Amino acid sequence: MNYIKKDIKKGVSLHKINTNKFKTNLYAVFIATPLKREDVTKNALITSILRRGSKNFPSQDLISKKLEEMYGASFDCGIEKTGDNQIIKFYLETINEEFLPEQEELTKKSLDILFDIILNPLIENNGFKKEYFDSEKRNLKQIIESKIDNKRAYSFERCIEEMFKNEPYGLYKYGYVEDLEKITPQNLYEQYKKLISNAKIDIFVSGEQKDDSILNIIKENEKIIKLNEREAEYIENKENTNKTEVKETQVVEEHMQVAQGNLVLGLNINTEIENAKFVASLYNAILGGGANSKLFQNVREKQSLAYTAGSTYRRQKNVIFIRCGIEIKNYEKALNTIKDQLKDIENGEFSQEDINNSKELISESIRSINAEQDTEITYYYGQELSDNFTTIEEYIEKINSVTKEQIQEIAKTISINTIYFLRD
Amino acid sequence: MERIECKKIKEEAYIEKLENGMKVIIIPKHNLDKKYIIWGTHFGSIDNRFIMPKTNEEVFIPDGVAHFLEHKMFEQPDGTNSLDTLMALGLDANAYTTNNHTAYLFECTNNFYKGLDELMDYVQHPYFTDENVEKEKGIIGQEIKMYDDEPGWRLYMNALDCMYKDNPIKIDIAGSVESISKITPDVLYKCYNTFYNPSNMIMVVCGEFNPSEILNEIKSRLVQKEEQGEIKRIYPEKEKGINKNYKEDTMEVSFPIFAIGYKDDEGINRDIVKKHIAIEILLNMIIGKSSEAYKELYEAGELLSVPDLDYEFAEQYAHILISGQSKNPNKIKQKIEEIVEKYKQKGLEEEHFNRIKKKTYGDYVVEYNSVGNIARMFLSDSMKNINSFDYIENFNEVTKEYVEEILKNVFKKDNLVMSVINCKDK
């Protein structure tokens, strides 16, 4: 394996991925904390304020200038939802020194900037810099409000929200406009200190590393030295699944000025069988994983009801979402066709060939993980957050061992939790 | 086979022009599991009027045919669909249509040669019937509607409408529900026979390959086709100047979005790669991440993020597009105009120029991180007779003086347009 994990201190780890497939080195820092309504907006705001400037690089254009000088190193940060955790992600990508027109040291420089942005914020009056705070608050408001712009993404987000009402997973990763009002530079800085001293911190390095010097560069960084040891607070993702209470399907309809209707269905999987998540992955691939799937074939190809028709399996939450863009008047017809597909799988109306194709589809995507640096990092981070580490080889093996009987068995436990429809 | 090399980034490519006129480009990569192949024809949405080489017949086709044809190529006489067949092999297969070309592709780690069999079979064997053409109209109709709901697409189309009066780039790639209703198997066969002749096609492969072996594999799967003469494409005469300087629309968006364009009357010239690099440097100096304009607009809350910066060009069109989201698109336009004027008068600052030049170099190197990017880049560049390595190789020739000259020639006040999508009143 080209992957090694080393603990820097309790709750703070380095993950090294040694690869010679790229022209770049990618550095990432992930901060994980449980999703909570009272923190979610604050954490989103913290992320965007941090990138505005740190003590040693006090403004965004100074950071940008520094990165441009390093052959256009790119810095990025973002917010994700992984299971019941909110993850704050920071990335820095630089050209591998081997491909520069002139020799230059970039690794230490990169990590110095990255750690300074995250761990050495610009503070005044015991709070974040007022100017950055005000403008980022305004920007975040705009980001939250622009949720409606992309109708497909919006519909998906809304279905999740309805399905997980009053649960952490139903929270919007960027937070809420009404919560923004109560935040001040001071109480936000308090939240920052709490976050940095309690959250789980993981540092990833991907690229060609000839020796172990990277570990020392990180260990000797003064911002890293200052970090406290911690019993990291985060929600571990469970590999085993539980039975959930089956409720009556809720139907949610929303109106907007749209030419196309967006239909999203949230499905529960109600099983405790072994390796359920691998079986569910295959079930999902057969249902709506690609061009051979039941949804694509029947909703799009045979009936021309939709341009997009497919499904997504959210592994951490063990739920499936079906998503279709349809002609509004075809709502009933599309819904019935979808329900027929669910029934068909339950009744075993799929072939060994369908199973093999789906296995190949999933295996191929797993084999392709090492073709992109951030994808490979995301895979290993997923394992880090899980209570069970699965290597890429084991993953493929488990997918290949799933049987038709298991898929049918899981199909029988599936119930529609939420039907969401965005229409005119 | 001709071998070209790019020492700075340790890459090489092999190029072969086959007897039937088809160009094959092979970019070998080592230690990679992933393989990528893309096969393109020089036929896009702008090619709507042409003379068939064999019959000398002039053909005028409805909008959206190239894209429609792309959809229909997958359909096989035995009722199967090649996209399904490829996916069943675990391959990630797709196709797309642009203004000037159509491409069929797949990527994989396993089963490459099985995929190659299928790809080269379906692209060389069209099967269009009245029935299967009718059915496709429903699916593409939905796709067109999906685009209609996308503010970004409308913004782009309106920007083109500002820059061009009568130019086929204004044609929506998918056509309209009305235009595609006129498509028949006969139209599709005419276009297929004209544009899918090997002499009008380019194939690019990237991954762990032995160049001569893969070339033989490709050759052995080619169907013998009669050599055809040059396809005469008929386009409206190129216009100087713009159509109108402003267009706005209203849609359901939370904040207005804008696209500011500079139409480039000169377009492709001998130095197009150098010119392209110069424009990228300029755009980053004017409104890129570290620019004074961006700093000011961001701090004033006028911009949320760096706008998308683009230079699109082909034989028939060339323009710059700066697009983003802002409450006040006019302020963005004013600021850009102000900076452009300032740079024209005072020249570019040495330190700033060198820094952005370094950044642009890095941006080009990053493109070589994935087999897919590399292959797509070589295909679309080859469609314009460009060798992609030139972007790295010619880099040092791009001097400050040259960039200042491009600034004067391309960023003309008279050729400046803006398209805006405003929010619907709530």
C-alpha cells in the first residue's frame, strides 16, 4: 500500500500517500466536528474568514501573490457534510519541484502558508478582524440564498432536508441566514478556539516523496507544535447498519418558475445483514447507477420521460436518493415507473449479467480512485472516519462477493421515506 | 510516426497521419492504470451549411443536427445501445458536441481492447430509422428544456448575441424543440457520410501504451472508406464589430449574473498559442485573484469570487468572456474598462507581469495530471491545428512587450459587450 498514517499527537494525524502519477503535490487539512444547528453556520463563516488572511499573510491578495509566485499554487477551502460530521477542508496544490523551469523549494513554503491560514488567524479586540468578518458574513448570506439557483441541486438538498428533519444530517452545510444575525467577531472567535482544540484534525500529503522529511517539516512547524492533544470529538461512521422505523411516505411539493420538473425520492434501507453497505451499493447500481440501470433504461430510454434519471447511494447514512428531471405533466407516470422498478428488483427481475455489469461498474470506479489526488485522499479520509478500515483491494473483493439473493433480500427492506417534487 | 516532445514536463506524443487521412495522436504515460481514448470529427453546431464532396450537393441543415447525430450514433440495428455495452464492460463512456467538433470517448482501467472494438464499431456503423429518430426527439427535447432553465447557459447565449449579428456560433448546440422536429434519417445520413469520413477525424489515446502496437490495433479496426475530397463549409462572412453592447433577461436567480465580453475581430493568427497565453496572463492581471480590481470589488461586496475567465476561438469566431455573479454588473464592467485603459496607457508592471506569467505556467502544467484532460486537450487543439505542447514550449517567448501589444489589439472598447440575467421580482 502507498498509504501510511502517522500520529503527530493525540487527535492530530498525518496521512501520506506516495504516488508518482501526477505533476503536482497536494496538501490537505481536514477538520471534523459533529454537525449541530448551533455551530453549522458559525463553522461555515469561520472557514471563509480564515482564507481572507492570517497573522503572517494578513490579506487575500498577499496570499494570492505568494501562491502565484509559487507557479500558481492553488489554495482552496470548503465545507462538506460526511455522515453526521461537518468537515472543514483546506487544500493547497503545487507543481512538483521536478517540473519547474528552475529549481525551487516549494514543500515547506506550502505547508507554512497552509498552517498559518488555518492555525494563526488575524485577531483584533479578541475577535476576528471586523472588516473580514463583515464582508464574509455578507458573502455567506449570499451563498445560502443562492441555493435556489441550481434547481437540480436545490431539489436534492430539499429532499435530504425533509427526509432528515430535526436530525444532524438534514442540516444545510453552509448554515442558515437567521442564525448569521446572532454572530459577532468575538463569539465567532470563541467558537474557533473551541473547534481547533476539540475537533479531529487530519493532514494529508499526496505526491512523490523520496524520503520522510515531510513528517519532520510538519512536526517542527510552530503552529502544529502549539496544538493541544485532544480526545477528538467527531461522529464515527459505522460500517454495520441498523434497522430503522418504517414510516408512511411523506410527499412534499414546491412551486417555482421552472420549465422542467425535478423529482427526488429518498429511500430507507432497513436491514442488519452483514456487509449491507456493499449489497446496497450493488442494489443502487442496478437501480440507477448508470446507462444500464433500471431507471435509466425505463424512465429515460423506453418511455422518454426524462433526460436525467438515476440514483445515488449515500454510504455513511445508508440511504438512496432517486433523481429525475421530468416533464411536469408526467409526474404520475414517472413515479409509477420508478415504483415498478423498485418492485422488479424485489421480485428478482434482474439477471446475473446485470449484477456482473454493476460489479464491474463499481470496481472500475474503485480502481480509478488513485487516478486523482483528491479522490484518493477522500477515500482514505472516509476510512479514517469509519470504524472499519477497508483497503481498495478488500473493497473490490467485498463488492464481488455479493449475491443475487442478498440484493433481493435488501430490496424487500427498502421503503420510500420522502417524495419531493419541484414544479411550476 | 512523428514524435514530439516536451522536455520541461517530461511528456512525449506520437502523431501519425493514416493513408485514409485520419490523424492518430498517441500520448504514452507510465505507471498509470487509467487509459483514455477519444475520437472526434470536425463537425459541430456551427457547420450548418456545406457542399458534399462526392455529389457536389449543397446541404442546409436544421439547428442541432451534430448533437442529434451524436445521440443517435449509439443505437445499433440489433436494438442494443453502444453506451450500455461500454458501460457493461465497466468503462466510463460518453460523447459530447461543441461548436466545432463532436467526440466519442471512454476511459477505463480494464477491458480497453473490448471497449476499442465497440467504440470503433459503433462510430463506423450508423443506424437511423424513422422510428428511432422520432423517439430521440422526446429525449433531446427534455435536454433542451434543462438548458432553458439554466441561467448560466442563457447568459452565455445572450453574450454571443451581443457580439455577433450573423454567425453560426449563436446557434444553440442542441438546437430548439422546433428545429429538431425537422430532423430526418436522410439529413443524418448526409451529415454522417460527409463528416464521419476518416479524413475529417482525429483520434487521441493516452495511457500506458506502446505507440506502434496501439496504432496497429486501431488500424486493424478501421473500415475501408473511399477517399473523399475536401468538405466545403459555407459560413456567413465574418463581421467586424459587435451586434449590440448590452442584453438582459430575467430569471429565477438569487443574485444577478453577468458575462462581459470582448469580441476579438482578428481571431486566429500564426501566433495563436502565444496570443492565447498572452490573453490568459492579461485576464489574470486585470481581474484575477491578486488583481487590484478584484480586491476592490470583493471588499466592496460586488464580487463573491474570481469571475470565470475564458478565451474561446476557432476559425469562425474569437472572443473573451469574463463571467460571474454580482449585484452590480455595471460596476464590474466599469472597473474592468478602467484597468484596461490604465494598463494601455502606463504599460504593465514588471513584477506583476512576471508573477502572473509564473502562475500561468503552473496552470498549463496541472493540465497534465489526468489522461482525460490530456487527451481532450490534444483533440480540441488539433481541431484548430495546434500542438498542445506549444503552450509549455513557447512560454518563454511571451514577453511583456508582446502582451502589451495584445492588450491594445484585443481589449477594444468598441468591442466590449455585457449580458446580464437579473433576478425575478419576488
